[in-house]
Amino acid sequence: MARKHHQLLAWQEAIKLTGLVYQLSRVFPKEEIYALSSQMRRAAISVPSNIAEGAGQTGRKEFLRFLSVARGSLCELETQLILAKNLGYVSDTSDIDEQIERLFGLLGGLMNSIKERAAT
């Protein structure tokens, strides 16, 4: 049974991002398995999870709060990606960088849409 969040492009793209992060973090050094690798995976998982949780709420205010948390997790992931590059664990992150940028815009658009509907 499809849930409301399955129809959201932001959720679909967040699922793709999570897969990309898992693929990327597989090449990290073993000593990072419980550190940066784990943090990146948790931040990535948090994005679609918060979109889904917000979509499951009954009110717009709650949905907006969860979307805001999802954007925060996206910023956290972006920071961790920069750290991974600076530490030399990865070199090319352009696919994830583009996905983060796209998703940040989708979340902003979704938030604006919800706010506009609330104002009418």
C-alpha cells in the first residue's frame, strides 16, 4: 500500500541520496566504520525518514517541522561530505553534491507550498 510520502518527489530523491551515501561510504577506511561513515549514513537516513514522518502527521505545522529537520540533516550530511573529502577518503562527490543541491531545493519548494496553502 502506497503511503502519502511515496508520492513526494523529495522523499523519492532522498531515498536515492541515501543509496549514494551508502555506496560512497563503503570505501572509507575500516577505522571510520563507527565514526564518519556511520554519521554520514545516519544523516542520509534521517532525510527520507523525517519527510515520511512529517507526511504522516495530521497538521501542516508538524509536517513543516519534520521537513525542517530533514533539511538540517541534509546540511549535516553536506558538512560530513566536505570532511570526508578533506580527510582524503573520497575525491569525487559530484553526484552526491548534485543530489544534495536538488533535494535542498525540493524541500524548500515543498515547505513554501505548504506555507502558501496554510495562508489561503
